[in-house]
Amino acid sequence: MLACGGTGGHIFPALALARELEKRGHKVLMLTDERGARFVKEEIPVAEIPATPFFGRSLGDKLRAGKAYIKGRRKSVELIDEFKPNVVIGAGGYASFPVIRAAQAKGLPYFLLEQNSVPGRVTRMTARGAKEVYCGIPPARNTLSKTLERKVIVTGNILRKSVVIKDRKEGEEILVLGGSGGARRLNELGYELAQRMPRERFIILTGKRDFQDMRAKSALGNLKLVEFTEHPEELYARAKTAISRAGAIALSELLANGIPSILVPFPYAVDDHQSNNARWAAQAGAAVLIPEKEIERVEIVLKELLQDKTRREQMSHAGKELVPTDAAARIAERIEGCLAA
């Protein structure tokens, strides 16, 4: 049984692991919220779990989240009784929390996936009872308790095989993206840069929320707007460099494809985890970190990168070295090994 939240950063790694487990002969049931179920479609058997966010919300929202948690935990227990899994895997996100708690109540062994450099609240609240915690990015210093440190295995993030382009050649366009939901500030920046740099070609992955607003602006001949894609590899194939937020999965995909990136972390991310993600990539020489409060520096750094092919090649090589592409297989093997022990 594999449980996760409904954003792309949780659902896509969970789906990739589910496919790996099925390939190894295991029967898999995914549990996620309404958003996640739409991503899964008919690829993997899926059940919806009632869940809404709790932290950082109003009192009314917290009360609704509490009620959803009780319903989600009850439904998770029912699904465990029906599906009879021998292991539960939590892939992060608030929708995974009631499933993990149900597994604890039923005495089932469980494992956790943590995509970011700062463990999320679900990971921190449930790690004590986990068999192992698989981290996509090495945890930032002083973010782990002694208990969690002993359970952590750094495997790299689970990436869909389709998004990593073998022997990718450098493209001709500048890719601007803010994750599966888009990023308004980066959308605006990308449009401004396209205006000021007419000889360069830009692609902005706007996200569904801001697509119409961006399309309402004056059309630019060197700019293409993309609302959303389930096949980011089509954009990665065209990229010379990227300007991006620093969510764990989008960042790992950029690095694995060797795309030199300017990272502008979302400043309000929980526990500032995007800044820690970006710092990890920057320290390895695979990206440049620019805080949003210094966003005017992006244009300067971008122009420097575009004029320095040697530096782009060095960043590309560093990114590929940093991100393993076999995390799903490594995690599946460890889970099988723990169960066989």
C-alpha cells in the first residue's frame, strides 16, 4: 500500500515506485487525495482518502482538517483490512498521514519517502516507527533527530524514467518554471526577460492558475507559454538553461538532465526547504542560487551563463553526477530486503 499527497512532487515519485514494485511482481494499491487520484488515472489501482491541509491554516480550516483526518484514518483501516498489505509506504504529503497512522494501529511495517533536504512534518511526526526513511536529497544539517538519523538512507529522488533524456544535447531555449502549480513571480520575470532579450527564445511553464493572465499580455515572438504538461521531458529537450523554483522533484529532474539552472527558491515554502534544496545543488556547482529578494540578479547571471558555454558544460556534468536515476529500484530492493530479514 502506497500513500501520498496529491501534488506532482509527491504523486509522480509514488507512481514511479509503484510501477517498479509491480514490475517486481508485487500487487500495489495507491491511496491519495482527490487531486492525486486524477494524476493516477487507470495506471495503478487507486483509492481516495479524505484529507485537507492543517498547518498554517485558519481555525476553521484546522477543524475541517481534523474531521478529514478522522475520516481518512477510518477509511485507511478499512482499506488495509480489505487489501491486506504486508507493507505500507508513505511518500509524503498530508494525505499520507492518516494512512501511516492506520498502519501503526494495525501493526504493519512502514517506510517513508522524503523528497526534500528538510524533512516534512509528516516525516518528522511518523519517522520514529518507520523501518527506513529514503531521502531524495541529503538532509540539511541539524534538521534530524538522532532517531531519524539512524533510519535515513540517501537514495536520490525517484524520477520517472520518461523524464530523463539519455545523452541529451543542449537546446536553444530558456525554460522558466515554478513546479507543477507554476510561480507567478517567475512567470512575470520570464516575460520581462523575454521583452529585454529579444534574441533569446523563452518557454514559461505558467501553471493553470496564471495561464490566462499571462496569455492576456501582449504576445512576444520569442516567448511560448505552456499551461501544464505531464511530459516535462519535451521542455527539457529544448532547454539551454532554466530559471526555476527549487522543489525537490523539479530540481532533481533538471539536474538529472544536465540543465544548468538559476534557482529562485519560493521564500514561503515550509521550513524554507526550497532554499536548502537549492543550496545543495549550488554547492555542487550544478546551479546558481538567487534569493527572491535579489531577483533582479537573475538577468545578470543568465546573460553570463549564455555567454559561457564551458561553465554551462561544467554545471551540466555536476548535475548529472549529483542525481542518481535508479532510486526506485534501490528503494524497492531495500524494502524487499527488510521484509525478508
